[in-house]
Amino acid sequence: MSPDIEMSGQPSRQDFGGRVVIVTGARRGLGRAAAERFHERGAAVAVNVRDRARAENLAASIGGRTLAVPGDIAAAGVAEEIVRMTLERFGRIDILVNNAALALSTRFPDLTAEEFRSALEVNLTAPFLLIKAVLPAMQAQRYGRIINISSSAGRMVSTLGGAHYTASKAGLLGLTRAAAKELGKFGITVNAVCPGMIDTELTRENANEELLQRLAATYPVQRIGTAREVADLICFAASEAAGYITGASLDINGGDLMM
């Protein structure tokens, strides 16, 4: 067997060797799974968590090619600081994963304008600012992969989240398409990954086991997905194999949504 192929038949774990990745919202769930998977496959990874101590603990737990880049991505100047720290440590940025999100379940009658705007700031404006911040480095390299983590909510409507979550995730798909159209000439692809019901801490905080099992029973693939499965799709979108895919919304939902 070729040394570049794992026993599973999948590409070698070192296929991201030499690449540098920024993952926002990496403390747990999909963000942590993606950061760990990129690191396993050879990348250097800058992990963003709002709290500095948690970011540093996470970086230490993942491994030596990991940098903590703490901060509230919705705050002024934080996107630029994340990029500055990453370039200072690793010298380049190849991949940006916009994963951090404010996922609240407030129902419409109780949803305030302030909470609605907060969701837009974190889920839509912050990814825009981070794309802007990494753009000079990616342009200089004539290479980049940007993956925005949207949701099945952005393609239809959220099962657990509120209107502000659905609206912001739909907006992120529009941002993905517009950025893909404009940035392709610089060698940069921009795609969205749209998870359905995934078994994460956040999901468990908003739904009990009975509800999850009842939902899963209605899907063609009758279970909820795993964070590792989503991480592998994120890695695919960031890989050389996906070089001719841009502006796409990549669904991973067990068949709950087919379009």
C-alpha cells in the first residue's frame, strides 16, 4: 500500500502539511473537531476562542503546531489581530474556517432587536471581517480556501434556533456566493458547509435525547451526524481536491434536506 494512503483508503493524514488554518469558535463542537482534524492531517492551526485562558488550554491540548488567537470576533479590531498573530507565528494563512456562531432559540414574540442584531454581528458581519482580514495574505500567495459554516437553517429554517439564527445563516450563504465570485481570480475559493442535526454540546443543550431520536427517525439516514463527519467535509472543501468548487453550499444532514 502507498505510504500516502491510510488503511481506511482515505488520503494521508499529512495532506495538509505546510498549510496554515484559522478556525473560529474552536472551543467545542464543530470548531474543535475541525481544528483537531486539520492538525491530525499536518496543518498548523490557529484556534480562536473568546476567552484567552480557554484558547490557550485548547491550543495546548491539540498539539505543538497550534496557536491560541483569543478574542470576540464581533469586536472591533479582533479579526485583524487574529490574522496578525497567525502571520507572526506561521508566516502565511491558507485556510479560514468561519465557524463561530451565536445560536439562540428565542422565539419570535420574545426576540428583541438587540438580540437579532447580535446574531447578525457574530454570524454574518464577523465572517465578512475575517475574510477581509485574511484577503491580503491570500492574495499575495495567489491561494486561499475559505469555508463558512452555515447550516441547514440557512437553506430552509432552523429546527432549534430562532429567526435570527436562520436569517444570519441564510445571509452567510449569500456572502459565500458573492465572495466566491469576486475572489476566484486571486486563486481563492469560498464555500459553505451546511450541517443539519449534529451531535454536539450545543445540540444537547437545546434538545433532549428523546427529541433527537424522534427527529433522527424521520431522516433517510436515521441518526444524527457527528462532528467528525462535518470536520472531514470541511477538510475536503479546504483540500486540493476541491480546487474547482467555489460558491457552493455543501449539505451534510442525513437527507433531511435534499435540493
